[in-house]
Amino acid sequence: MRTLIATAFVSLDGVVEAPGGEPGYRNSGWTFNDIAFDEAAYEIKGREQDEATAMMLGRVSYQAFAPVWPDMTDEFAGYNAMPKYVVSTSLKEQDLVSNWGEIVILRSLDDVAALKQTEGGPISIHGSATLHRNLSDAGLIDRYHLLVFPVLLGAGKRLFSDTDRDKQNLNLVESESYANGIQKLVYDVAR
């Protein structure tokens, strides 16, 4: 069985929208605006690239990443080489880029659940706030890799939904604090 890992930059109040400067969000770029860079805080991002065997995205994140990431050979060589799964009901095969390796469209959460039952290593979910929320609500995420930033953003896309659901316990497996206020939190979902 494969492990599904949700990885995210998240504000203290749970916002994940536009951390890297994506247009259209009033606080775009909040992960680096007014926050001192500390290379140690991002160590987990390199480790994710080394440990994951596939990447999962929602349609919106796929359409944002696909034109850019294939050309970022130094930063994302590991991600670029691995298979990608895009969860979408509307994306068509002809919408897929041809220079980003193997890309498979999954049409439903049932397809994601079936993929988890196959042989292979961890699958890392990037961007994709809506996908994160839906997978979490369906109980399909196994681990969270969170870099929590010392900012409050108010409005914006959130990592977790406000769905009324049963409590889900998490087991802290790794944590670290950095001088710039970022917290690394790695949780396994208790089953």
C-alpha cells in the first residue's frame, strides 16, 4: 500500500493560497515577504523529492505547474522525473503537456483510493488546496509535511475544510522550530 503525503506551506491560521507569489491573491508570496530566509527550514522539501516516487496534483495546480516546472531542471529534477497523477473530472488527455514525463489523470477519489492500494512508494501532493481538503475529508491522506509560517492571512484557500466530521488524531513524528519563526511539523494520521 502506498503512502499519500500532503505537503504544504501554511499560515498559522490555515491558509495555503499563493505562497510563492502566484497572482490574484492579495497576500501573494507570503512565504518570503518579510520572513528571513533560513535554508534549514526547507530541508524537508529536498527530502520529499528524494523519498517520493510519484507526485499528485489537482487540475488547477497542474495547469499552473506544468508550463513552468519541466524547465526547472535544477530545482525540481526529482519531481520532474517521477510519474504525476492529476485528479480532475474535467481535464482531457490532450490538455496534458508532453515534456513532463508520465502523467495519468484520475477521475475520482475512488481512483485515488485504488492507486493507494498498488505497489510503489510514497506519493507527494503539491499545491492543490481543494484536492487536499477532499482527500483529508475522505480519510485518504496518511501523512502531513507542514511548514507553518508565523503569519495570519485571514481570507484565502485553506488546507483543511470546515466539514463537520469525526475527530482525526495525528501522531507527531518530527518537529523543529527555526529562528525565522517557521515550524516544521510532520504528522502521521492515526488509524
